[in-house]
Amino acid sequence: MRYRFVIAAFLAMLFTVPGPIAGIGFGVSEAYAQTVSRIVVEGNQRIDPETVEAYMQLGPGDAFDSERVDQSLKTLFQTGLFSDVQIFQRGNVLVVKVEENPLINQISFEGNSEITDVNLGKEVELKPRMVFTRARVQSDVQRLTALYRRSGLFAARIEPKVIRLPQNRVNLVFEINEGETTRIQRIAFVGNEAFSDGQLRDVITTEESRWWKILTSSDNYDPDRLAYDKELLRRFYLNSGYADFQVLSATAELSPDGENFYITFTVQEGPQYNFGPVAVDPGTTGLNPEELMTKVKTREGEIYNAELVDNSVERITVDAGTAGYAFAKVRPRVDRDEATRTVGLTYTLEEGPRVYIERIDIVGNTRTQDNVIRREIRLVEGDAYNRVLVDRARRRITALDFFGKVDIIEQPGSAPDRVLLTVQVEEKSTGTLNFAAGYSTSEAVVGSVSVTERNLLGKGQFVRLATSLSFKRQELDFSFTEPYFLGRNLSAGIDAYGTRTDQQNESSFDLRQVGAGFRLGFPLSENSRVTTRYNFTNRKISDVPDNASQAIIQSEGTTNISLVGATYVYDMLDNPLRPTQGYRFQMSADIAGLGGDAKWARSEVAAYYFYPIWDGVVLMARGTAGHMEPLSGEIQPVDRFFKGGNSFRGFERAGIGPRDTSTSRDDALGGYTYGIGTVEVTFPLGLPEEFGIRGAVFSDFGTLFNAPDNFSCSNGKSDCLVGDNSALRASVGASVIWESPFGPLRFDFADALLKEKYDKTEWFRFSVGTSF
């Protein structure tokens, strides 16, 4: 009986259990079969429920779907508005519970001293009133770290801190430990034979660290700058004839103590090439190849120069465009002969597809106005696209020296024959405040202060206010230049100045001048320019002793000078500060007398030629000449040419030329005509190149003469003893030139070989100045 009861209980349980299981399965199926009646958003403070619902992948009336719920979660997280999102079902209601990311109230930096808050703020992408996300914070940390590394602070550590505020707001603080600056201890080159390490260091922008380079960051390791240096080396070698040159590697090794970098460039120079046969193939354009050859700057037999090839391509392209072939492309076909080490060139013209510029956008200029950049492009919307002209625009914008980086990006337009140009610039500082002090044998102690802004108010204007003081000269001057006057390629400027000069030792008078003027300049070509000017000066000559030359006594008093003039310059130097190759020609003419007291005409010419003889040895030849003519009466001594000192070494300032020897003061009277030539060779002295010390030998030769002598002598006689003849003077000498931490310093030792008995000589001269 008992067994029957057990069996009955077991059978009852067996038939009862599936019921609840089936009930559970049915219940789930029924739930998912339900539809969403409405969506409820919970936890939101700033964001409207409608905004949240807009990101949902299902809505009222849709069936519950787990995949669409998961997709809604991902979409809401991707907005960056929420730090947490939960979606669950409450009956037929779909509940979306969110936790909003806070708003940034303020961003600050702590612990920084090498980089200002302003520059750090420009680097971060997060701004006040933006939504805070940890991903964005980490991205900004990486950007700030990269900025510190570009500044040589590789040990910098940045930790973001979040300070929570009411109403779901936060203050973001970047705590910075800058560490020590990691500088470049040594820059070495491997594989270079044609040029020394010192010459190549002058080519690149990265510099070795020295104690006096306290105002520069070029001795900090910057990977971007290193990549730019590789390009500079490539251009330098290609312009020097090494067509096979390669930079195999540029490595930066950090010292074990983490304080210094050691930079090594490994290069492969290859042989030096000359230009072979050069020709122009006009292709289907039908242009005259002989006329096009006049635009070519590469000549057979000369050392290969990639820059001349680029210039030739540009000139031919412009000439073809002028002739009506706006879409022509010039491709230089190279025929390299390794046996003869020549590179033959054929400039081939091809008519490219017609493409027009749809739009030109400029980005990155927060300070510089758009028109300052656009006027250098020389292309407008609707013009024919030409890569050479675009490259020229890039070079012109770079030459403004307002930007640290300039890129022009080309993108497809709205049609196959349209192109979009985006000019991306990265602005840099354009203002300078300079303090200078020094000593010279001509003016003793010298000091100066100047404030310069090259991009005033972002308009590309130049302004400078400067003052200088010495025992013999005090000067204050102001200069302003508008590079595009009236919206045209005309430079206009104004100048105002005041000077006091002690010329007692030279000509027995003190000079005070106050004046102003304006300038107007325009280019004739890429390398030549003409500048016209007008100046009005009020001048006073005073403190003339009784035993001075009668010519000086007669000029004492106040006069007005009204002067108009013009200057033409053609410049092909490779470096305006320290040229090693190229030439420069300058010619000027001035006329005084339009409304002033002085009436005369003056013209001067100057020519410079630099030629590299061999490694580090540069020949410089210079010739200058000038002549004046009175238009009425005589020219006062103060307006005449005075030569000597730095302009003619071996002689004192105003040491050569006409001189009144009838008095004990031996006053220099100046001359109407001069001509001076200089031949100088600079060379290394074998000292370590980082010392910056070079030597030079030179010879100056020339003359200064032609002064009127029809004045009454102080002794009452009519035959004044005025030394004045055109005899040749000449001197030879040697110099030591030091690029010192106090500025360029030069010692000149000279001996006057040819001179007149009344000339004043000196055997030693030096000068030095510095900015700090």
C-alpha cells in the first residue's frame, strides 16, 4: 500500500512540473511579442527627452527587439553626451535611463613656466561650455605632450584633474610637471665629403645647444623640424649639382641621463653633375622654341642646379599662359649620363586638361586677415588651375614670414573640371623687442632699443620705433610700411627721424637733424624692385670753433633739405645675412632743391659678387661709386661724401679725401666724387666650428675728390691750403670675425699702402653689438 502511494506521488509530480516550465516560456514569448507604448527618459538634466528619443532605433508602436535596443545603446554612447546609458522594459513602457556628461566650466593649467597658458590653450581642443569626455581629455593630454616635446621638454608629464561643481559642471585642470629641457648636444653628418659638417649645419634649422642661445628654441629636439631639415639638405645638394643625393637616415639618440640628444644625418652624396644639352620641345602648342629658350636659366656646362630647373619651368609656364595656353604643363625630361656626369634637359610642353579653381579657402589664420594671404596667391576663383602658379603662391606666402607652416591642399570640386584649394597656415610671432649694447672705435659705447611689428593688426603692415645712443650720436626714428598700398602691389611707407651727431673730431661741428619722408616701391620682377622717396629735413650746424675751416664756418646755421630720390635693386644672393654665392646690384639717385635751401643732384651705384672658392672659403668683390653736382651755388660739406673707417679700412672715419690743412684742426671737407673697390676672402681658421670664428684678408682701394675751394681763407689769403686730388688710395689687411654670444664682432688690422700726406690713417678697428 505504501509503495502504491509513492508511485502515485511520483506520477503526479511528473505531470505537474512541465506546466510551470511551459508557462514561463509562454510568458517570455508574450512579453517580446508586446509593442512599445511609449518611451520614458530618466536622469536627463540639460538634454531634452526628444533629443534622446531621436537617437533611439525603435519607438512607440514598434515591437520590442533586443538587437535594436543594443543599437540604440551604441548610438547614444557615440554622441559623447552621456557617461552611462541603461535601457529596460517597464510593462509596455521602454525606459531610457541616462547619466549626462558634465559641462566644462573652466580649463586651467598649473605648473607650466616654459609655455604660456595662452599657447597651451591654443593646443587643446576642449573649451569652456563643451561636453566633458574622458576620451577628449586624453586626446588633449597627447596634444600637450607633443607640444612640450617640440619645445625640447621630453620629460614633461601632464595629469588632468577634474573638480566637480553643482549643476553637473566641472573645472578641468591640467597639472604639468615640465621637467628639464632636453637639448641637442651634437649634430653630426656621416657620408659627406663635398661639404663639411659646419657648412651643412648652416643649411639646417636645427642647432647645437650652447649656453648663449638662451632666446632660441632651435637647439631643442623637434621631429617635425628634423624632417624639414632633411628636405633642406636635399635642396642644398640638388642646387649644388648632386643629382643623386639622398638622406639615408636622420636619427636622434637620447643620452642615458635623458638630458641631451645626439643627432646624426647619414647622407649619400653621389657625384657632382653639370648640365648637358638643354632644349625646349613646344609639343602641340606651336610656340617658338627659340623664344622659349630665352626663358630657360639652365646652361650647358654649368653645375647642375635644381632650383634653376624649377625657375625655368615656372618661366616657361608663365610665358605659355601669356600666349594663351593657360593649361599647359611643362615637364623637364632628364637625360642623366653617369659616365660624363652630365644631366641633359628637354623642357616639354603638354596641353593639360582644362581645370578651373572653384573656391579658395584659407584656414588657420586667427590673427592675419584673409586678404593679406589672398593677395600673395595671385589666383582667384574661376581662374585656370596651374600647379606652378600654386607653388609660387605657396612660396610667396612663406616669404611673408608671418607663418611657421604653409600648405596648399588641392581637393576635387563639384565637377570633374573644378578644384578646391585650401590654404592652411600656422601663425607665429611677428613682433620683436630688442635691446642692444656694444662698443666701437668710431662711436665708443653704443646702446639701442627697438620695437618692431611685421604684421601690425594682422594687416601685414610693418612698424618700427627705435632709438640709439652713443657718445657721438643720438638717434630716434619711426618707420611704417604698408606693403599693398590702395590694394595694389605697391609698398608705401612713412619715416620720421631725429639725430644729434658730434663731428668735432672729423669736421669741427655738431649736427642736429629732424625730418620726415615717405616712400613708394614696386617690383619689376621676382628679384628686382624700385623704391621712390621724398624726405624733408630741418638741419642745424652748430658749435663751430673760430679756428675751423672757412667752409665749415660758412655752413653754420639752419637749413632745410627737400629731397626726392629713387633706388633700383637687383638681388640674386643665396643668403641676405651671410651670402656665399650670387650677386647684388643697387643704383640710387637723389635730387635736393624742390623747396629747400640746398640744391644738388647725387647718384650712387654698388655691386656685390660672392663666389665659393672651396670648402668654407668665399671670395667677395665689391664696387661702389658716387657723384654729386650742385644745381645752384655750392654743396655744403655736410651733404658731401665722406669715406673712411668701415667704408675704407686703414683710414679713419672721413679719413680720405679733400681736407683743409690751413688750420690746426685739419677739417675734412668731403668730396663730390668717389669710387671704392674691395676684394675680400673669408676662410675658416681651423678652430672648432661651434666657436663661430673665421678669418679674412682684404684689400680696399679707391679715391674721394672734387671739393670746391672758392671760399675766403681764415687768414685773409685767397690761396687756401685744401688737399684735394684724385690720387688712388689703397690698403691691405686681415680680419678676425667672431659670431660671439654678444653679436657679430670683427677685428680689422689694416695698413694704408697708398695715401696722401693729408689723409688720416688708422691700423686697427673693431665693433661689436648684441641683442638680449
